[in-house]
Amino acid sequence: MHLHTEIWLPAPRNEVFGFFARAENLQALTPEWLHFSVLTSRVEMRSGAIIDYRIRIHGLPVRWRSEISVWDPPHVFVDEQRRGPYRRWVHTHRFVDAAGGTLVEDKVDFEVPGGRLLAPFVTRDLRRIFLHRHRSLRERFPGANAGDPEIEISR
């Protein structure tokens, strides 16, 4: 499955990329109902970096390990799940100069355990997560796109 969404932020690409490059900021972008926490201390973001997280999915504790597989500041980075709730999760974060600010594009290729049976529940949760992410970014970067984002999820 594929998820795609984007948001324009009224800040230079270096600043926006710098915000995303700090693993501790991921907690600020994640809804409280996931009880998200970064377990890895002092993450040095680079290709090959490993980051461990803990979340709760519908009350169940889950550990998640990601590897930064691509690191090209301030243009793009990719995190890939190495252990976690998905059969596959590859999240590409792209940053593009646009209209005096930065266009942030998220593309996620993922496979859901349980396939078609669980897909509707997972896609509903992903929409809520990325909606929260966009709202949090608008608070952090006042003047960002107004309104709720388009979050495309396809097979």
C-alpha cells in the first residue's frame, strides 16, 4: 500500500529539514493516543542510524525499530522499519524549496499484517496520525497550509 501527503511550510528548507532531523521532534508530531517515546538516546541522524521507539496501538505495547536508509540533507531521508507492527514500512521524507518556503512530502510504502482484513483499520489510523502531524506542523510553523491535508492511501 502507499500513502502520500504534503504540506507547505513558511520556513527555509534547512530549518524545516533540521526540525525533522532531530528524532526527539517525532514525539511532537505523533498523537498522544499512541503513547510514543524514543528509546534510543542521542540519535546521530545519518545513513545507517538505528532508532528504537515504543508505541501503543489500541492499547497494546509495540516496539518499533527504524533504520535511516537514505540520508541526503537537506533534501531527503528515508526511514525503514526493521522491527515493528508492519510487514513493511518505508517512509520517504522529501523537502523542496517552494514559494518562499518548503514543501514537505511524505511517501510511505507499507504492508499491513493481516492484509485486506486489517487494512481498513490501519488506513483509518494512518489518516488520523498524518492529520495530527500536519496540525502539529502548522502550530510549529505558523502560516503553513490552512485546512486539513489530502492524505492519499492506495494499493
